[in-house]
Amino acid sequence: MLLESPIAWAATAGKSTPPTAGWPCAPYLESVIARVEKHPKIKVLKNAELKTAVGSVGSFVSEVRVNGEERAVTYGVAVVATGGRESRPEEYLYGEDRGS
């Protein structure tokens, strides 16, 4: 099961460009999203919010709000990704070389 926050996955895709490839990642991200949404062993809950999570390894129960409606979800493993943003390191003179 995958919970998608009210902010869609692709919302930031157009803003991201892999630094080494130089191509927009939106088309790639869109293809990954399509594969995940079609995968028979993954259920995607859109406009969802994790309210609570209790349990232990192999046996979790969470309250999830989906489109304003709360429901209980049981599962054995959880990966929680709370968001992402572009890395802007300060080491190695990152961003200071203007191609000279």
C-alpha cells in the first residue's frame, strides 16, 4: 500500500533535473508512477494522510484518512518517506564553478 499526500508526486517533477544527465525527469517520473499504480501488489491511496501508526515488526495497524474518510489499515512492513527536496551541498565548492 502506498499513501499519496494531497500534493501529487509529479508536482515537483518538472522542477527537478538530474545533474549528470541534463534531461527533465518529469517523463521518467510519470512512467514510474504509472508502473506503480498498475502494479498488482501495490495499492495506491491518493489524497491520503497517515494519522497514527502502532504495532511492531510484522504487525502494524494505522489510521489513514483518505479523501476525508478515516479507515484502519493493517500491514507488516512500513517505509515512511516524509518528503523530499533538492540537495544543495556546501562542500566541494558546489555551485561556485561557473564553467571557467
